[in-house]
Amino acid sequence: MLANEDEINKDINKKIQLVKKVLDDVYEILKLFGPLMTQMLELEEAKKYKIDGTFEKAAFLFGEISQHCKEIEGISIPSNSFLENLGN
């Protein structure tokens, strides 16, 4: 039973680390494209996206993703034996 719990924990930790890597990569991509984005935001066409809140929404969503990942990293998952003992 303990070996199975270890496998589950390893799998969960691996998935959490993959999510973190994805977010780190997204952050790096945004940093790389920062200068380009600055120039694009100065274009006349970009004004409508500023006005309609598209940029604010995108920034908010990236913040939400980051917050969710922090929550995932902080969650401690009870072992199966703990859950089984709750029934006793």
C-alpha cells in the first residue's frame, strides 16, 4: 500500500513541476516579446484593445494561472491510509 502511495505522490509532484515549468516558460516568452509588445501597443489598432479591456483581461488571466499553480504547490494530499482511517 505504501509503495502505491509513493507512486501517486511522485506522479502528483511530477505534474505540479510540469505546470510550474510551463508557467516559467510562458513568463520567459513574455519577457522576450516585451519590446515587441511595447511597439505593438503604440500602434493605432492597439487602442481598441486597450479600450475594450482585452489587455487587462489577459494580464488578469495570467495572474490567475500563477495563483492557481501556487495553490497546487501548497496543497498537501492525504494518504490513502489516512482516508481509510477516517471511516473507522
